[in-house]
Amino acid sequence: MAEPATLQHALDRFLHEETLDGHRRRVCQHLKACRTEALGGMQVQCEACGWEQPWYHGCRDRHCPQCQTRATRVWAERQQEALLPVRYFHVVFTLPHALNGWVQLHPEVLYRQLFQVTWDTLRRFGQDRRRLGGELGMTAVLHTWGQNLSQHVHLHCLIPGGALQADGHWKPSQGNTLFPVRALSRRFRGAMVAALRRAADDGVLHRVTRPGEIDAVLDRLMATEWVVYAKDCLDHTSTVVDYLARYTHRIAIHNARILDIDAKDVTLRYTDYRDHDRPKVMRLEGEEFVRRFLLHILPKGLMRVRHYGFLANRCRRTKLPRIRSALHVPPPATSDAPEGRSEPTTYPCPRCRVGRVCVITVLRPRPNRTDIPEHRR
């Protein structure tokens, strides 16, 4: 039986682990072992028709296309309590491609500055008495890729349309935009360039070694317009979390976009946003496909989803009730089930669709595999 066209298959065929650092090597080993006998699992059988199959464990790595569906659902359920009955805004802040080289040299520095400067920019606009004059809330999600797997670092921000004022009142935003995009862009540009200059002066960007490169790049960036894009408003509160969940656990490439893998190349589909969002197909050499994927493995320990303002984890339990009180809305309904406990999950038989599958034996991990098994959970 032909092997499916998946990221796992591409890594098995084209990845050269000896060229990787320890962190990327571990991530790739997780992805290659996911839902295979390397991680162990269980042998299941249908109670009705007798159908039997091994179901292997997932790796749960945040870069894995096979493990993100469940993670997305769990994350969305946790965020329901933070929903507010207000209009939401989606704003995207993008780093210029001229900084891509620095991102590869100092990813922790550039990503940290992107989060900090973005929030500082929005926070200052929210505190401005001519605008909202209060505290904003924001959930930010880091993405590092474009549709063709190129490096495209940007931050998706979902922001409730209004601000909590010092006297406890809620001031809603007016109109179809939260803040003027051009003003956001210029404030973001100036603050980011200033933050990078300070980082260079402090010796944090020590891997940028070409004489004069830092000043030349930053001076050039100050002379260009930066991209800040405000998407359409979200009026339906019940869909806001599901909308954001699609971004929080999205990864650089999903298996559904990989069309074919042969001895030399990987064929994938993508959307060309510069050509009226037309769907297209591109063919990459296998090594180039893997190289592009490796660009988007995040540094160990980096939090790619962060909450700020009245949505910050340390204060949302006190500030969200104040906002709901100001809006005259009841608190969200809570589940009566004890925290951390859930009903056991059963699965219908994929063959007869009548019986339920049950576990008949536990499969121990076999880490020294040399091939990909045909069966996957």
C-alpha cells in the first residue's frame, strides 16, 4: 500500500538529523514517532463485528499536524469563560522581511520584542483619553510562516472592542475600526526599531556580526511603511473563541495541504493572497521543503499564545466580573462536573458503524523503529 503524503513521511524521507541542533532534532523525532509503534498504544476491537486494529499514541508536540485538533478543542473550551458580549477586532502586526535573518539568529529576542512592542502600542492607544481612556484586553498568537512555508513573522491579536476605565465603567469602541491602522503602524515601527537598537546596545544581538549592519538595517526600516492589518469586526460572540482557536493551534503545514511526495520532491497546495486569494500548487525539492518547515520550529519554552490587559491570567478573575457588571450581563454558565474529571470516551467502530470499540491489550512502545507502520490511529 502506498504511503500517505504527510509531513511525517517527508521528514522520514528527506530530513538529515545530523545537521540539526538538539531542540529541532527532538521535535522532529517526536513528529516522526507520532501515532506509530514507537510510542506504543492499544489494540482495540469492535464488540459487534470483531474488527481489530492498533491505535498508537500521539506525540502531543505543538508542531505536529496530527495532534492539534484535540488541543484546539480543549483550548477553546477553557476560553469560553473569558467571552464578553461585545464586538471583537482582529489586528495583525507583521515584522518586515528584512528582519528575517535576525529572527533566525536570535528568535527568542525578536519574538519577545514583537509581543512586548505590539502590546505596548495597543495599550497606549487604549489609554489615550481621546480614544478609549482605559485598559484593553488582548489575546495574541504568534505565526512565523506564509502559505508557501516562507518566513513571515506576524502576530494575530484578538481584542474586545472597548476598555475598562478606572472607575469601573466600560467604554465601548465606536465605528468599524478599533484604532486607525496607519497610526498603529507608525507607532509600532518606531517602538520596534527603538527596542532593537536597545537590544543591540546591550549586546543581545551579538550574532549579528557584520560591521554597520544593525544601524543600516534599522535606518532603512524607519524609512519604509510597516504592515498592520485590521480584519473585519466579529459581531457574533459565540463564534469568537472558535475563530481564534483556528489561529492558536495552527501550524506551518497541515497534512491536508501536502498532495504528493516522490523520491525527490514534495507537492503542496497553497493560497496566493497576492493573486486574489487563488488556490495554487507548488513543487519543492524534498530538502527545501524540510528546510522551510524547520524555520518554524519555535524555541524551547516560548509561549506563542499570550493574554494581556484585563484578559491576563493573573487578573481576569477579578476584572472580567467587573466588566460584566458594567455591561449588565450575567456571568457565564459553569459546568457542574468536578474539575479535572470527564466522562469516559467511547468510539464507534469505523467499519460497521454499529458497535463500539474496546481495548483488548496495551501495546508497549518500540522506539527503535525503522519504518512507518501502515496503521495509524
